[in-house]
Amino acid sequence: MLTPALIHEFKDAVGADNVFTDDADLMTYSYDAAVVQPVVPALVARPTSSEALGRVVKLCGDNGLPMTVRGAGTNLSGGTVPPTRKGVVILTNGLNRILEINEADMYAVVQPGVVTAKFAAAAEARGLFYPPDPGSQAVSTLGGNVAENAGGLRGLKYGVTSDYVMGIKFFDTAGEIVKTGSKTVKCATGYNLTGLMVGSEGTLGVFDEITLKLIPLPAHRKAMVAVFDEMLKASEAVAAIIAARIIPCTLEFMDNFTIRAVEDYSRAGLPTDAAALLLIEVDGHPAMVEEDAEKVEEICRRLGASDIRVAKDDAEREKVWAARRSALSALAKLKPTLVLEDATVPRSRIPEMVQAMQDIAQEHSIEIGTFGHAGDGNLHPTILTDKRNAEEWERVEAAITAIFDKALAMGGTLSGEHGTGIAKSCFLEKETSFATILYSRAVKRALDPKNILNPGKVIGGE
């Protein structure tokens, strides 16, 4: 129970200006980017130091208050929606310092509220590279990226967030610090608690510091846009590029619906009459970049590309990628409700999945714009609808289920990078097993016996 005396303790812990209890303030933290029912919390606390964060976690633990950690709230699976009106939201945007960038050993230590793009720019200023680049990187935070195991456009070649997390310091429910991992390249000490925490969506601990691996900047980059008059040809080109053992830094797909929305939004000069585009970037040693780019162009032309536009300079290259990153915002303008999914299939099955998306849209009489990270099998079917239309929303829900079923039938997964949260927890057994869920719940009970760390997320309730 959140009594006036307890509210006063939260104010003592983080400062009165960093505790929010007014309804207007609380409403801001009742939802995220997922299409799920908002829940207004009882209190929001914004710690600005590790000590304050620990005190807030301990207050929640001692008083049995459910707590949900929130960065920027850009996640797409309901992971930061409070589980109950009695809960506390711990806001991490006040923990926004880059504590260390070590150039010699190529790692960094950050607080969870550091914005992803700002961190990447700080690393690049030192001649280092942090590859994970979720579409929300301009506002999303590193703590949220780790909690969701976020991916991004460069995932094909460089992997996702989990591939760069070397260690984490986090608070348990008693407000005690747990340390995992190391700043060394190798670390085989104890259980792999770092791996357990990545992707746990705030259900197992509260991040305090994160140690991230950095790598050298690629020496050269080359970006191009391949234009296709048939979606199937573009998807077949994706599979052919991978089959040729070429791993571009980025290999993105956009259908005509998305192209037109993005061009209207960004004015990037995209060909709006194209059935589909592939946005491709290769990087590395200059000689290899040129060789790979030539091979990619040859494959695209052989498989039906009507035009290939190569970026002349970095400014043109950045314009193309900025347009791609605007896809979600561009589509969101078209209808009151946008549902962005990320069911992912083996890369060789991309042509089948692209066709399946068209079939599902037609079968359920809905609009689906498809874009995404085709090179790693992670497409983003984006359903445009109006949730207030109950009959249409039923068709949308049926289409989502059909998309998941199709992806799983191809050996794919429910989520390539958006996490499980509450939006996908009901589908988890389809991909795993009931025993998997029971095992995960046993881990949760052991680490969180009061069930106060983001309860109900990922593995559902018990």
C-alpha cells in the first residue's frame, strides 16, 4: 500500500522533484509503443544516481510494491506498461552518464539511461564502433536495449545487443548489487548471469551499470538502393545474396506501400512506383567492399532489379538510412492504430514469408505494409487499422495469429528483436513448450519470490 509516509520515503530517496504522483504525470507512464491497454501507476520515481536507484528498489522490495523499469518507452511488446495501478515505475532517464570509454581495451561502461545514438556517436568520436542500431536509437536507451535484446539494421553482419554486453551490475529485490561478467574478452566465472539478464525485460533485476563491447570502425562503406518491379524478385535477391556468402552490413526490404508512406514523410527521393526496394550497405576493407558491392549489384540485376542507385557520398548514404528509419513514423500517420510485428524466419525462407504476408492481408481484408531487416529474416509486417472498429480489430488479431503461425511453421520465432512483454506472452508456448514456461517461472520465483519485478511480463502470470 502506497501511504503518504511511504511516498515521503521515495521523495527522501530521489528528491521531491523526482517523484510524480499527479494523475496527469502518471498517465505519461501508463503505456508504451505496443497496442495494449494502458495502466496508470501509483507513483513514478526518477533516480539520478546509483545510490538513489538502490534505495528505490529496496523501498519497493521491502514494501512488496510491483516495479517496472522504464527508459524511453519505445518498446513494442508492452514491457514497460505497469502491471497494476498499485505499481511503481522507475524512470531511468536521469541515469544517463557514459562512465568510461576505454580505447585500449575497446569497451565502455554506461548507465542504463544513456540514449543509444548518443553513445554510438561518442564511441565513433574515439574511432570505435557500437553496431546495434534499433530503429528507435535516436530516443531509445541502452538499458531498454539490453532489457529487450534489441536488434537493428546492422544485425545481419554485426549481431544484436546481446553480442555486445560484457557485464551488468544490477540490483536484486533487496536493493543489493549483483555483478555479472567482466571487462575482459573472456570470462568464465560462475553462472552466465549476464546472458540471463539480457532480454529479461526487467523481470529479474534492475540495471545499474552496463559494460559494452566496442569494435574498430569499418574502414570503408558503400550503400545502394536496388529497385524492383516485383516484391518476389526483391525477396529472392535477398536469399541469393546470402546464399552467395556475402554478408552486407545492412540488407533492408521495403514494399510499395511503405515506400510511398516513407517518401511522403521524408522526401528522400525514393521511387514511389517501385514494387519493392532493397537498401543495401557493405562495409569493411576498401578492396573487399568494392568487390562485394559489385557482386551484390550483379545478383540484384540478374534477379530483376530495374535500377540500382549507389550513394555518391556519406550525406546521400545517411539520407537513405534516415528515410528507412522513418518507416514506422511514416506509416503511423496513416491510420489511428499501428501494429508493428517482428516474427522472424530463417533467411532462406524470406520469399515465402513475403508472399505469406500478402496472402494474410488479402485473406483478412486488412492493410499490411512490410519492411524490415530482410537479410537476417526479420521482417516487420505493419498493420494499419483503427482499434475502435471492433469488427476490424478481430480481423487484425486473426491476422497476427496467422503471421506467428506461419513464421513458426517455417522454423522461425515470434520475435526477432521486440521482446515478449505482455503482447506475445500468450503465444510463447507455441514456440517453446509448457515445460519451458514452468522452468522459466521457477527461475523467476527463486530470484523474485514476492513477484514484484515487472510481474506478468514475458512468461505471464501464475
